[in-house]
Amino acid sequence: MLTLTVALDHLSHPGFAGALTACVQGIGFMITAAMPYLAGMLHEATGGFHSASMGQLQAD
């Protein structure tokens, strides 16, 4: 939620602010969508979800 607020504060024109917010959300959703795939790759490589769980804990 903070990223959307900060993105809106940088531009004065509402159209540009909306476009920037859409870009920020789109990139965030793409990163979020990649995480289950990466967790699956780690599971296949290591044989368990421990490394994926540790990666999530460090990302927070």
C-alpha cells in the first residue's frame, strides 16, 4: 500500500499518476506470480520446501 501512495506523490497530473501506479502494481504482481514457480524449482532441486521457506523469511 505504501508504494501506491508514494507513486502518487511524485506526479501532479492524475493521468500520469494513474499510469505510474498501474506500472508499479503490474511489476509487483509479476514478481509475486513468479514466487510459486521459484519455490517449486527450489523444491525440485533440494527435495523439500525448507530452502523456499527460508527465502520467504529473509525477504520479509
